[in-house]
Amino acid sequence: QVQVVESGGGLAQPGQSLRLSCTTSRSIFSRYTMGWYRQAPGKQRDWVALVLIGGVTNYQDSVKGRFTISRDNAKNTVYLQMNSLKPDDTAVYYCNTFPAGILGSWGQGTQVTVSS
């Protein structure tokens, strides 16, 4: 059963920006820290950013200063603003609780491709 829905991916040139969105149920959103993850071709899925219920954030070193995670409690939505994109950011991006595993499943993800 899919409990999160990601959107907003696409094709971007290096240096450009994209904004990802993730919507989930109120029961999940109001109880858990939420995170964004990504999986590049041939690699394992890795954590990228997290946001606590109160809004405190943390990031992987590779995206610090370029990505911003936020949550809209009224809309049960988590965002990932991605600026200064690099080819290495190319991956399928997923949203889930942090730590992952609480929901027992992953959404379909959204593809981000950074290429000139």
C-alpha cells in the first residue's frame, strides 16, 4: 500500500533548480520525522535530508548549502528545494519517514536527471 506520493522531478541542466514534493497522510505526517532519499543507477538508496516535526533539518554533506528540506503541516507535504544541481544528483528521489522502514513500503519515487 503506497503511503507517500512524490512529484516534481524532471530534467535540469547543471546549475539549475528543481523542487520536489511529497504528500502523505495526516496520521503519518503528524507523527514522524520525514526524509528524502535517492538512488542512483547501480547504487544503494541513500538518505539525503530530513526534517523533524518541529522543523529542525539535517543534510548529507554532499547536498549541504544546495538543498533545502521543509514541511508544510497544513498540507501534509514535505518539499525538497534543489539548487545548483550537479550531474551527480541524478537519481530517483524518494520520500519516507526517517528512519525509513516504519511505513513498510516506498512510493514510486520521482526521477531527477541533471545533464547538459
